[in-house]
Amino acid sequence: MNLRKIVIALAALGASSTALAGTIDSTCAGDSVTVGCEQAGWQVGAKYLFVQPTGDQLYSDLSSHSKWASGFELNTAYLFGEGKDVSLNWTYFSKTSKRNVQPLDTLLTPIIDTRKNSLTNISDSAEQIKSKFSAVNLEFGQTAYWGSQVTTRLHAGLQSVSIKRARSHFDQVAQFGTENPVFASSQLNYEQTFKGIGPRVGIDSAYAIGDSNLSLVGKGAITVLAGTSKVRKNSTTLMQFTPSTPKNDIAFIETMPDQRTRTIAPALEAKLGLQYDVPLATGTMMIEAGYQWVNYLQVMKAPVNAIPDSLDVSKKTLTFEPSNSGIPGNQNNFGYHGFYAGLKWQGDLI
């Protein structure tokens, strides 16, 4: 009797659970994940970039930033199999920014002081930053469809990167009030470069808005680069006395050996935008525009700060004492952010 009662109770509980399934804990069949049909085709595209390099503050103004730069991205892909592709793309931009700044008289002050004079007038002081970026991606992709509205493309491959940042500081000084006025000028140059290669993985997603040809797109990628970071530093100083003679004038040229460091650096990329598909008689034209963020972490080596330590006017030599503190504004990271817009055509092989 006890066993029979237990079986009846379990049966009643199961019946009640089935009755409640449609009201409290209902389930439904979701959209299936599919891949494209067998295909053989091409993609060709180009984008215009309007971006601002980051990490490029001036020596004497930590709140400064490089000006916005124009660049481009070119890409091509071969489509094959069921949603597979092999793609190659190249991103490039270069920008030079120059500003008038407060004097950085690291070189000139000791020289003037050695001559028992004082710095009384600064006629000109300016700084310049030049950023140059180039990246090539070779990757394999697989496209999948999540129902009728969501499309994703997983990709993996290699990225090769070349980054260059060159900084220059210019000073011109005129010192008066003595029998022999002094005119001096100096220029400090730092050049930081990074070249590396490493694996890159990411995902491109598109969400179709209603029944239109408009989609919201989001893209992200992570790269780990192995490469070499190099920094080069040199400076020149010229003093001219009045009256000026070859024997009286003094010139100093100082160059520090290149500093090289092998490093492993991660990079993060993200894009958000809109895409509109235009069906053509042969293929599809895709129009895309949006905003992107890219950051390469710890790819640039910070130059040491070479501080003038002593001056021997008779021998025309200037001794420098290196310091690991660096100079204000040096950044180890490099990145950029800004707008992009472009076209991409996709069609079958004839």
C-alpha cells in the first residue's frame, strides 16, 4: 500500500508539472546556427580613416595631443567553402604636429651660465611630433548565421606592425647686456620605433535592423606581438658670439647609442558602426561607417633623459649624464581612435 501511494503521488506531481509548463516555465525552439552554402567569390574594399594618435604628448605639455590624421585601410578576401574566407588588409596613417611651447632650456641654460651671463630673452621655442603607423593582417575567417538577423565572423591569423614616433624640440636664445652678446640655438631629437609580429584573433558581428538592408555592426580583436622597440636620441647646440668668428663660435653635437629592447606587447581593437547593403546586378555593395579604438600596450621604449653635466668651453665638449627618469610626456603605449567610412564589394567568381 505504501509503494502504491508513492507511485500515485509521483504521477500526480508529474501531471501538475506538465500542466504548469505552458504557463510558468515555458520553453521554445530557438533559431538554429547555420553556415553559408558552398561558394567561390571575392571581396574588395577600402576605408577612409580620420583618427587621432594617442600617447603623443609633447615634452613640456602633458595635456597636449597630436592633431587628427587622415589614413586608409585596404582589404581583399577570397571566399570559399561553406562561409570560409582568407583575407588580407593594410592600415596606414601618418601625421606631423607642431606647436609653440615653453622653452626646454636643458642644454642652453648651462652654456649661458658658464659664460657668466643670464638667460634674458627667448626668441623662439617649438616642438614637433610625427607619428607613423602601418599594420598588415592576414587571417582566416568562418562566417555563421544565428537565425535571420545575426551574422558573426570568427577570424584568426597574423598581424605585422610598424610604429614610429619622432619628437623634436627647438630653442633659440639671445642674451644681451654684455660686451659680447651670445646667440645660441639647440635641437633635441628622440625617435621611438617598434616592429613586431604576432597572432591575432577576433569576431565581427552584424545585427540586421528589421527587414531593411541596414545592420548594426560591432567588431573586436586581440593581438599579441613579439618585436623590437628602439629609441634614438641626439642633440645639437650652437653658440655664436658677436663679433662672430670661426675661432670664437662653439658647436656641440651629442648622440647617444641606439637602445634596443625585445618585448612582447598586447593590442586591443574595437569598432562600432552601421552597414547598409546595396544589391547589384553582380554581387553586393556594402557601405559601412563608424568609430574605432585601437591601443598597443608597452610597445614603445621610453628614452633616457640626457642631462648636461659639465661644459668645457676651451675644448668645445659637453658631457652628458644619462638618467632613467625620462622626460615629461614620454609614453610607452601607442594607439589611435576616430572615424572610419568605406565601401566593400562582394561577388561570385565568374
